[in-house]
Amino acid sequence: MNAQEVCRIDPKDYHKTRALWEEIFPDDTKEFLDYYYEYCTRENLIYGIMDDESRLLSMAQFNPYQVHLGETTVDTHYIVAVATRPESRHQGMMRKILHRALSDGYGRKEAFMFLMPAAEAIYKPFDFETVYGQKSMIVHKTECSGKIGDKELRIREAGEEDLGCLAKLSERLLGARYQVYTLRTEAYMKRLQKEQESEQGGILLFLAQGRPVGYCFSAMEEKPQIRELLCEPGYEEAVMPALFSYYNEKGVFENGQEEVITVTAFGDGFGESVETASWIMVRIIHLESFASCLRSWEPVSFTIKAEDRILSGNQGVFRFDLDEHRGCARRITECRDEDVDAVLSVSELTRLFFGVSDGTEADSLPLSKIQIFDQIFLDEIV
């Protein structure tokens, strides 16, 4: 291995990546990193650059996820822990790492990758586009009316025996509302349970007459932190009073502590006074694989000249054929300029197909007939 060249980090050197993580992200606790390096590094990819003395200078970690993309489930990677030592910054190291990782993803025919940026401007040059904002709200007990009618809920912590049913509940609740979200399996829920336990929390089940109707992920900092708050329609107004009752029974609000709960990433119907806590950015990686997930309300065909300054395999003219059951993009080697319906960069294609573009750059396309991926719920932390 040549120094200053991008490499896949060998698992025997993962301790070096943890040391860099601890240096660059000092707010993450030992308990959280113990969890992460026990569970998340089993199958993830870590790219890095080392110096002549095998000291890690820069890294990025790519965690595997299966994600629903409309009717299709795709294998993708979520990019985390993008870190460079202060003395090694502004030398193009992260650019090299991301270019290598994106190229490898293209080789695997990954439809897209996603990340939560520290700043959007960092990833714009790599053609990542913001497609989703995670909602957040701070709820005071005094704001809860307590009028819950016959929708009273009981809350208890989920045990390992609940995780299979919980995964099915999560799939059902998310699938009824969203097109793009991570696949929920029993293994996924088991890992999430360990993640929340590392943050002094767990998974809470909402029960109506003993039947699970919703759930959330909990953590504890100075006050309770709730993430992924979801329930069946009709129970929304009962959830927050039930959560305050649960935490009062646990003694969380003793000694005059203000009764406040912070909620991040929640379904519709839980509140209007919200702000965006964080953003999710996406990049199309393998255009033809991505196109295979697209659908339309009726058969449509159109031709796009795609431009990608990083992944040359996405460069060229593609004919898209879509209907209710399938999607396809085929490369066309011979095409007259006048037969091209739109010339779009991969950034513009990402914005267009994830519903964050007004479509003015592609007004010749049959956009009203394409099933755009604009119902998104991505709240992964790592």
C-alpha cells in the first residue's frame, strides 16, 4: 500500500479509525462508540489514507442499508464519520476517498448513496443533493391537552421477543405513508435497540388495549430524546400524554425538572410547531440501476443526455422506458441532438427524481406521469 493513496482499511486497523473518530468527534460517548464498533463495523466499508508511518490521516465509513425505493428494495450505503486530521486538511484527501468510494459503488451498481452533512456545501461538489429534512420539536407537558378520549395508550419498553413484530409494525406504518425508507427487519430492530441502549434508552412500544399501535426510539440526555415517533392514525393525540406519564413514572422529572421532551423524525399529525433538525443528502450512483426503480402512471418514454463529472459510466444518452410495473434506462450510442428531450447533470437528475426540483430544467419530460420519490423518511444516525 502506497502512502497517501486511498485504501480499504483492514479490520485489524479499525482501532485507528476509532482513535480518529474520538479525536474529530469528541462529543460521541464511549458507550456509543463501543456499540458502533461492535455492531456497525461488522459489514461496513471504511476507506482511508495513511501516511508513511501507517498513521491514519483521513477516513470515511460506509454503512450498508437496504432501502425501499418505491416498489423496489435496493442495497445502498449511508456515509458517516467523514473525518480528516486538522493538519492534513485542504490537501484533497477527502475528495480522493469519496471519488474512490463512489466509483466502487458504481461497480456494485448501487442505485444511490446518502448522508447527513455537517454542512451541505461540503458535499455539493460531489453532486449530493438535499432531499429530506428531519423534523424536530420540543414538547412541554403544559402543551398537551390530555384529552385523549377512548384512545388511551400504555407504554412499555420493547424486549428482544418483541422485535420481530415491531419490524412488521414499522414496515406497515412507514409503507402506508412513504416511498423511501430503510427496510425494517428483526435484525435491524435488534441493532437499533443496542444503539438506543448505548444512549441510555431503548425502544418504546405504544399499546392500545394490549395491541401495539406505535413505537419510538428513546434516549436520555439532560431530558428525554425521542426519535422516529410513529403510530396508527387516530392515536397521535394520545402519544405525548402517554410519554409524559411514562417518564413521570420513571422519575425522570423529579426535583422540579422541567417536563420537556425533544422529538426528532416523526410522522404526520404530531405537531405543527416544528423545525428542521438535520438534512439528508442523496446522490444517484448507478443511473441505470436507479432508473430500474422508477415507475409511471402510464407508459412513457423519453431521452436524457446525462452528465456526471465523477462517474463516467453515467455520462451519455439514455432512453427511459417506464410504466406501472417496470423502469428501464438504456444507453443509446447514436442519437441526434434534436432527439434528446433534456440535458441534465446527475445533480439535476437527483433533484428531479426525488421531488425537490420544480422541473423547469426538464419541462420537456412527462413529469406529471412519473411517480417521483418525494415521500421520504430517512432518520438513520449511523
